[in-house]
Amino acid sequence: MPGFADDIGKLTPHLRRFGRALVRGHGPAAADDLVQETIVLAARADLPKRGPTLAVWCFAALIRLNRLRNRAPLVPEGDPATRPLPFLPKDILRLDALPLELREVLLLTTVAGLAYPQVADVLQVDIAVVFTHLTQARDLLTRADPAAARSTRAGERGRPGGASHLRLVK
Amino acid sequence: MSYDTAFDDADLNGFVDGRIDPARAAALAESLASDPQARARIDAWKRQNESLRTMFASVLFEPLPVRLLPGAIPTRNPKAPAARPREPEAHEAAPPPGRLAGVVVTTSLGMALVGFVIGALGSLGTDGFGLGDRLATGWRHAAAGRIPASGALAERAAQAHRIYLGDGIRQVELTAAEEPKLLRWLEHRLGAPARIPDFSRLGWSFVGGRILPGPQGAEAFLVYGNGAERLGLLVSRSPTPPTEPAVRRGAAEPIAVASWSGGGFSYAVTSDRGADWLARNGQALRDSVGAPMEPEVAVP
């Protein structure tokens, strides 16, 4: 089906980028494995999937495949597909420390650039849950980042009468 | 006018992602101005957004691995008919094989991809992937105006481009930082005094190079880069190809090659920007190469 090939062709770079951000270790081979499985599944499925529906379907499939993989026992060390990259920036390490469900929401929103309703569709949750999880993910990331945490605390201190006000309320 | 209690998670996240209406965003910004703590939190969220996007942005510009190209996808089961008849679309008049080739060209053509990515970024949060719109007609021409691939040198150059420049880890054996070493190696293997052609005037900086096997012995494959894009230059001692720059592109092959010869050497420039780009810039590249591998008169 030519239309499908077009759409999947356009979508593939975006699936790869999202996969790279999502997989354990962020290795290209592990991420591309997920993308390939996703594409094969999408090509086999009978439903006529086009356009944004296809995008939602593919991201959902990729996320399910990744969850399955995360549940599976760790592949013995040395497998190049799962070995983490040797030098991961600190930002990525903090990202990886987030619980998977929070990471999924955050990456779908920021890296994949999906609209909030689409994120809700992909994860099959209510849109209110999307917002709650986004807030949690972002606050956790801030807390894990020493620099950001410092500036947040500086903001607290800088707040005129903030501390005394809190004490009064207490 | 106090909004302090009126902003919920949807507002805060929408503000950071740029997805709430401007009036609401302005009101929120105003309330943040008088609340340093909340502002620090939102600023941190914004920085996270930036760093998450930039960390993985380069993946979009990587050439697709062969196994993910649309040609590698198994076709859908023809026995399972679509649930409802599809609306006829203008572009479906084209024969399927050419169309598939068009997709291959599309996903690998640097320029088309850049254009698409910019479009996708512009519509972040809506459709995001440009799947709603029809195929750009220009991409069809790229597939339709296919030129049969011929010429052993061009073939080898395209092959080298595919194999080495599609490698995300190690594209060259010796990098530009080791240019003197690379130069000594090339001179030794090509058996002639060498010089690395300078394309910096054309916006391409030297990345590095390696030696490849050719029918007449060692050949040099030099790589130039412009951001994520790559240009290959294959230099061979066999003076077989035509003397005029000829631009060719293989069937379903996104890599365009221009080749010529002179001074006892043959050259082939490879680019994944497409044949049109190479046809326009081939002469300038050829002029920049000049006679790089010819013996130079040493100036004391």
C-alpha cells in the first residue's frame, strides 16, 4: 500500500529519535530494533491506518515493545544492542532515573512533540493524567539537577518575606 | 487580579510547551513575575525542554539504516482488504515501484528531510509529522528523472559513500586533525605527491579520509562535512571516466555522483543532497579540486 509506505517513511525518523530517547542505554541499535518491530507490526496490521492515527498507533506500539523489553531480564553484558553508550551526559542519566511511565509522558511531549490529546491516546490514559505525570516528571527532574535545584532554592530565598510568611501560616 | 490559584497543571505544562492560548500565557507570565519561586520552577522546566530536544535532535538528521527504509518493509497482506474503499488520491496514479523509490529518495535526501523537519517543528503539538498533507510533488520528480547508473568509478564512490558515510560511529580512518599523517599515507599508497582539496570556500570542511581498494590499486576516499551532511571525494589513479563532469544517480539510489578525470587521476564526488544539487555545484567542486594529486613544484 503506497500511501502507507509514504506515511511510515515520514514517521520513521521521528520514531527513531523517540526510541533513542526512550530505550535503556540510548544505543542506536536497541532503539532501531524497536522501530523496526514497530514498522513491521504496523505493516502487518489489517486496519487502514493513515496520517495522525498511524503516528499514534506507532508510538503506542513502540512504547509497548519497550515496556516488554524492560520487563525482560537484562541481556548479558557485551551485547552491543543493549550496551549503554560509554559517555552519557548527566542530563540523560537524570532522565533515566525517572520512573518509566513518567519518562514516557515527558518524552512523548517534548522529544516526539505530540499534542496532549495524542499523548493521552498513545498511553490510553485520561488527559488529566498526562498533565499530572508531566508535572511530576518535570519536578523530579528539577530536583535531580543540582544546578536547577539551587536556582529554585535561590528563588525561595529571594521571595520577599517568603520564609516568615510560611512560618506565620504554620 | 489574582490568578494564583487559577493555574493548574494543564496551564503550567501548556505554558512551558507553548501550547496554551496567548492571553492565558500572558496572564500566567504576569503572575510568575511576582512569584520568584514559581518562576524558578517554570524556568527549570523550560531548560529541561530545551535540553531534551537538543539531546536527541541529531537523530532526525541521521541517514536511515537500510533495515528501516520503506523498501525493507514487508508489504501488507493483499488478502486482507481494506475495511472501506479508500478515497482516490491524485498521487496514486503513479506506478507503485517508482513511488516506493520516491520514498527512499525522500527519506534520505538531506534537503527534503531538513525541509520536512522544519515543517514538523513549526507544527509541534498539532500533527507534528506532516502526515496530514499530501506528498510534495518535487520529490516525485526526483524518482521519475532517474538516470541509469553506470561507470565503475561512480559505482565505487556511491558504494563508499553508502557504507562509510552511513556509519554513525567511524566515517573516516584518519580525521582532519591528523591531516599530515593522512597526507603521508595517501602519498605512500597512491604513489604520488598529494594535496587535500580545499572545499571550505563552498562551505564544506574537511572531515578526514581513508584508503580504499580499487581495480588499479589503492584509492583515496576523502570526506567533507557541512553540519550533518557529507560529501565524499573518491580519487583514483585509473584515468578511465569521461573528462566532462557527469552527474549520475542509481535507480532508487539517493546518492548522486559526479565524476571526471584529469592529470592522470579520476575523481568522483558523492552527495546525498541529490543530483540536482550536484549538477549545480559539480563544476565549482571540480574547480576546487584543481589538480590536487598532480606533482606540485615545491616552493622553497
